[in-house]
Amino acid sequence: MNKRVVVDPITRIEGHLRIEAEMEGSSIAAAYSSGTMVRGIETILRGRDPRDAWAYAQRICGVCTLVHGMASVRAVEDALAVEIPPNAQLIRNLMLGAQYIHDHVMHFYHLHALDWVDVVSSLSADPAATSRLAQSISSWPKSSPGYFADVQQRIKTFVETGQLGIFANGYWGHPAYKLPPEANLLAVAHYLEALGWQRDVVGLHAIFGGKNPHPNFVVGGATSPIDLNSDSAINAKKLARVQDLIRAMRQFVDQVYVPDTIAVAGFYKDWGTRGEGLGNFLSYGDLPLSGGSLSNTSDLLFPRGVILNRDLTKIEAVDLHADTEIQEFVAHSWYDYQDGKDIGLHPYQGETRLDYDGRGGVKPPYQHLDMADGYSWLKAPRWKTHSVEVGPLARMLLLYADTSAPAHVEAKQLVDATLAQLDVPVGALFSTLGRTAARTLETKLVADTMQSWYDKLIANVKAGDTKTFAEALWQPARWPKRAQGAGFLEAPRGALGHWIVIADGRIANYQAVVPSTWNAGPRDPQGVPGAYEAALADNTQLHDPKQPIEILRTIHSFDPCIACAVHLADPQTGESIEIKVS
């Protein structure tokens, strides 16, 4: 057996993901991605009232605090042919937009930036030089020498006590870090600022959904009525607060997140040639620009489609209901299908069957994953048999390729301007660096569009339209005896779909195919790797296998969130952190 580098878990916040990299010298020859925890949400939902599904499905994840709830209500609405009012769609857009902005900023600073930023190096920075650097790239007000000196003292206190707290377990001093000390100090300061910023901006979810995390939803529209003079409804004061929050989001994105991303990327241009892998990209499309129906795909901020083999001149159409398009395979998963492990099932026919029959149901602990059989609690989704990547890079590539709407033209211009500023070719988009930059540019695009959705909502209210809920088909007696629907959504991490089958007013089957299943899934029956696995084998070399920061950079560029993908934990398995070479 070739030497393997094992990182377990690799995520900084959510879920249990194990990566094994098979080495040839210092290069990764093959990689294997394993979700090591199994849940049971889809099984739990069977037999329940479909109107209640969102409250269970939303608990699939504690990070994506609303997307599963929204996908669930959309699935029921699709099955029952319910069209929600424009105000409800605008409110959902605003809630989802806030999730994008919050999630992407948190990912960059708290989950990914430390792959590029050396915290301890910031102790040698000159606060005055850091101030000059900050003022050269942004007008953000917190940029004085005294401010950065205070931040530096806080970091110094951490280090001197030997308790690095949130900065523990980093590979500080690794030669792969390239930022000068002043840039490191700037980034750490913004890391700390983002902690406070995110606490405030999630207030938008509380206004429209009652709370955060896990705001409330309802099949047919929005949970809160609009009444400008009522204390218990969405009133004038709350709407004014929403406007303040949108301004705060846009300011932080424009003056902190975007400049920081470009500044950091400038030192790591070599990562514009590493970590792509598949070259295939999928987006379901989302966010109606006018606040209209999701069925009008020409009105979506994010287009729907598939790009194959990097070909930006052709976009393949996607049908979420077609049996032959989206399928999940379990040939290398710890699941089984009634008719065998080598078949693919569309989510309407999907099964969640644990495989403990001795063929693939191997419970941890284990020394190494068994690549010849099952090695993950994730399934392997495919689109027309193609392994694809989902997420911000997929969405921005589709925007770049499809300029049919003014917002899409703006997105292409934003991408081209960034490529010019970094002096890198278009091909750099297909990389670890491109994936990280795409997330930042997408955040700016969404933040700017948030204002138009808010303006449309206010205009509707001023015109006397305060409707936020559709009564159609709410009573089960009026439902068809059997119905099925797909609730699609572009979550921050990528294409999210909930498929529901309703029979006699109850859930007969429920399947969620989530972004991290698309990206982190194992090989299919033909041995084709998933997106993580392919990306790690794409021009990735390790400077030090005992400190595999290069693996972290590529996997974290996808923003892995494995709880969504593996869907009851094994009581025999304890949580551990393991990095080893064998």
C-alpha cells in the first residue's frame, strides 16, 4: 500500500469528514472522502404531515440555519401546486440573501482564512504599517495604528498564556504561509470584527422568521403578516431595521471582505492552477429577481444549468423531476438499495437503508478506509452519470457563461475586473483560488441585489399589497391522493434539493440531496471520484505530510458542512482529531 495521509476530522465547525490522501512521493495520486456519521432525518419524516416536514428537515444542519426549512416548504408547495404571493417570495429572498452573506463571511474569516493567514506571524507586524496597508485597500473606519496595536496585544496575550483558544491547532510558521506580518495582523483583526458583525446581521432572520438559528417557515408563504401599525406583525419599525441591516451587510462586504480576499489572493496566485478536479458544474438556480415565481427560470439571479468539461459556451438544461437525470449511487457507501448497490435511484425512488450485512456496513474505528467497498455515509449523486461540483464557483461560472439578464452581465463584469486586478487568466477560476474568490464575488452580488428586493417589498406595501400567505390547497381534504414535488434551492454551499412523495395526506418518502453530498460523496460504480476527491488529486503537493495545510486549503475552499450530507451517530465512535501518516 502506498503511503497515506489521513486528516480526521478536517472540518473546523460542522460534521465528521475524513480525508485520506494516497501519496506518490510528495504528490497526491488519489484521495478518498468519507462522511463518518449517519443521521436519520429522512427516515424520521416518513408518515408525518408534510406541512410539518420543514421543522424536522431544518434540523439536518445547525449551520445552514434556514435553507433546509425553505427547501422543504418549496417541495410541498411544488407537490401541491401552491404559488406563494410576491411579498412572501421577496421575504424569502431577503432571508436567503442574508444567509448567503452571513455564511460566506463566516466561512472566509473563521473557517478558511486561517489556511492562508499565519496568526502568530502577526505578532511581529508594525501596527503603523498595518494601518497604511488597511487604508490603501479600503475606507473601513477601523484602521488606525492604535487599533491594530490593541489587536496585536490581544493576540500576544493569547500566545504568552499558551492558550490560543480559537487559534489553537494551527500550523503556524508553516513555509506555505506567504503573507507579510502586517497582512496577517490585518486579517486577524477582521477575523475578530466579523465575530461581532455576524451576531447583528442574523437579526434579519429573527424579524421575518421569529428567531435564529432555525427561523420559522410555513407552506404557502411567510410566517409573519405585514401590518405597519401592529407590534406583533412586520411593522414600519422592523422594516426600517431590515434596511439598516442591509446597509451594514453591504458596508462590511465592500470595505472588509472583498478587499481582504483580493489582498490575500494576490500572494497565492499559484493556487490558481491547483484543486479543480472535475471541470463539471451544476446549479439549480434561485432567487427570482422580480420576486416572482421560481418556475420562471429566466428571472433567477442564479441561472439553472450544467457546465461540462469547462465549456462556458454551452449550458445544459436540468430537470429535477426526470428519473434519468439526478440519481444517487451507493456502490462505495455504507448504505444498500433493495435491488443492489450498483444501481442509481432518483430521489423520488430514493432509499435510506443502512448496510450492515457484512459487505459494506463496516463500522468505525478502522485503520484505513476500504476503497474496494463502502467507505462513507455519503451517497454519490450524479447528473446524467456525470460527477459535478456545486457551490459558489458553479454559480459564478454559470453567471459568467449566461449573460441573458442585466444582473448576469454585472456578475461577468465583476469577475473580469477581479481577474484583471489580480492579473490572472480566466482559467484561474477553475481552481482552489477561484473557488474562494467566487464565494466573495457572489457575496457582493447578493448584497447589492438585497436592496432591490427590499425596495420592491416596500413599494408593494405602500401600494396596499400586504399579502404574505396563499390559502390554496392548505386543507388536506383538497389535496390529490398522491403527489410528489421537488424543493430546489441554491444554498450557500451549492445545489440543495428536497424531494417529497405524499400519499393520503402523509409523507410516503423523503430524500434530501445536499451540496456536501454532491461535493464530498465517494466514488460511483464506475470508480469516478466526487468533487473533493478529484480536486485533491489535481496538482496538489504536500510540503510536509505531518502538516497537510494544502489539503485543508482545497477542502475548505468548498466550505464543507458534513452534517447535511450524512443525514444518529454511532455510540461506539468518539469524536477525535487525527492527522497521521502511514
